[in-house]
Amino acid sequence: MIHVKCNIHSWMQAYIGVVDNPYFAVSGEDGSYRIGNLPPGTTPSRYGKKTGKAGATGNGGSAFERADGRYVQGDELMRKRFFILLAFGVCLALAGCNSAKPPASPAPGTAAESSAPRIYVTNEVSGDLSVIDSSTRKVIATVSLGKRPRGIHASPDQKTLYVALSGSPIAGPDVDESTLPPPDKSADGIGVFSVAQNKMVRVLPGGSDPENFDVSKDGKQLLISNEDTSAVSIVDIASGTVLKTIKIGGQPEGVRVAPDGKRVFITSEEDGTIAVLDLAAGHIISTFKVGRRPRSIAFMPDGSRAYVNAENDGTVVLVDAVKFKTLKTIPLGKPGVIKPMAVLLSPDATRLYVSTGRGQQVFTVDTATQTVLGSVTVGKRPWGIALSPDAKTLYSANGPSNNISVVNLADNTVAATIPAGTGPWGVIVLPPLR
């Protein structure tokens, strides 16, 4: 008995059975057989010589006479009957797919139509993008991107996703960098992913070893941190050219365009500073200290203030984004245990959410009082975080856990865990295209 079932729709299944009957049998370890109880026929056949007997014996595919007088190889008839039954079972399964049940699963690599927002996750180790339906919490597509996809941002119209790709080998605190292979600079770039087509359509230059970036407010330029060359690159999207490369502090990572679109803040992990780029003038107008190992920036809507993580201090720093100075330091936990990574503001800017890497938690900060309201334990080394369009759910990308945590912000609990690719790094949530 063969059980046929749909891997997506559990209610769609069929059983195929090949049963004993008077017209065929198999016996003998050497493959010999005897087909008995066949009525004699009169018509010769190209398959063999008419026997005129009620049965025939053979070895290795000798012919026997069918009830209609036609000669057929014994093994051929068994194959035909098996495949007829197999086809019948498959038809039953397909009929289930076409019934009034939920819609069928998409073909591999394509995203199903859905009215729910989609979650897009860059997987640094497996080099692909997981597309997740937020209603079913299932991966509906996995799209290959290239080496080390990390930072991910949408165009202003949300029809395009940009992803930072890097050919630099993956390092870490427990890795001897002298043993790593040389960087593959041909893999560096910014992948351009079409949301409608659900595929990467081109790769833009992004300077050396791009890790994170931001999109200009008019959607025409990318501002990209180049970690291994201590620089920021300005890329024209339409022409696919690097317009300018500007030297800044060591190990730049976080990049954020201010709400007015005129200034760009870039963190320097090595120097513990933020460099402020005047986009129109094309040069750095200020550099100021914020704390040890800053990686991420979140602006208040009016652009007057911003929050910056200080990973090695276990804090988040509130800065004056006009006068370029520190206003307040908000402690989250013991330095080295709680390691703030990404900072993200709610749409109404009343809450700040902070992922903490090896701290395995996401913290919530009240932006009116600058105090911690609470935290929730998610997965191992949460890095990228994103909010649902209604701001009721938070998603965290948990690298070594290879999954996404779904946090219900009403009670600050993990409502579900969604498997992703290997090493999820960045996450973004978009409404479906209309």
C-alpha cells in the first residue's frame, strides 16, 4: 500500500494499492513467473508468439497472452497497471487541491498571494532570503541572494528591497582571523530584490564589504558603510555607480538618514563615534562620541533627537541630533552580558525596542521617561528587529537559533517561533502589494 499526501495540505491524501488477482503473479528469486487463468486468444501480437494456452511462463520479460488476444510482456503489464493506479491516486490528491479547501502552496521560490503582511529575513550563513506569511507564520519562499546578506531596507514605495552582500569571510570572537580565507571582493554589492517578482533583479556596487546602509528620502541614493575600509559610499541607484566614497572612523556599520533627508548619521564601532554627513555638500560636518561600539541609530520623528546603542557599555544613548552631543545614557544591564545591538522606535515614538545579541533579550524603553519598561527572552543572539504595520507585534532575527521570534507586545511574550534560514541577520515587514 502506497500513501500519497500533499506536503503542505494535510487533508489531501490518497492510498494506492496493487492487489493480487487471477491475472498476474510474481514468483521465483530469479525473476521467473507464471501468469495463469488467461483465456486463449487468436490474434498475433508484435510482443510475442501466440501460445493458444490459458497461461504462459517466461523469464526476463517473456510474453503472455491477454484476454483480448494481445500479447504483452509480463513485467510491462505490471508496470502499466502500477502506473495507472499511481496516476489515479495522484488525480485524487490533485482533486483535493482543487476543492474548496485553502489555496494551494506556491511553487518553490515564489511567494503566495496573501492579504497579510510579509516578513523578509536575510540569512547571513545560508546566503538567502526567507519570505514569511505573517498570518500563517510559514516560510512561503526562499530566494538565493549571494554571500553574507545582512542589512536590508525598502525603497520609499516599498516595491523594492535592497540587501547588503559581502564576500568577506564570517569572523567572530571565537574565530582566529588568520585562518580565514581571503575576501571575495567580487561578491560585494547591494542586491536589488523585486517584491512583485519575488526575485533579485540586479546587484549594485556598494563599495568594499558593505554591511549596513540606508536609502535616501527620495529613493535615488544608497548610503553604505564599508567596514573594512573605514568609509561610507554614496551610490546612485539608477545608474548603478558609486558617486563618492568618504573616509570616516574605524569599522563603520550603522547608517541612518535623518528625517529631513539632509544629514546622514554613521556609527564607528572602533572609535565609538558618530560621523554626520551633509548629503548635499558631500562631506562630514561633525563627529562626536556616543559610547563603546555603536551599531544602530533610531531618530525621533522630528529629527531633534536620536537613540544609539553602545554595545560594550550595555547601554542606549540619547543624543541631541542638532547640536551633536550626548543627552542621556540609559543602562539596560551588565556590560558584556547585555550587548545592545539594534534600536527601533515604534511609529508613535513612545517606545524604543532594543535587541541585545548574546543577552538573548529584546528590551522596551519608555521614551518619555527614558526608563526600561521590561524585556523578553527570544532566541540566541537576536540582532535585527522589525515591527508589524500595526505595531502590535515585534519580530527578532535570532542568528545561531536559525529562527524568528514573534513577540506579542501587548503582554511582551513570545507568541511563536518561525524557522528561517541559517544565521538570520536582518528582518523587515512589508504589507502585500496591491
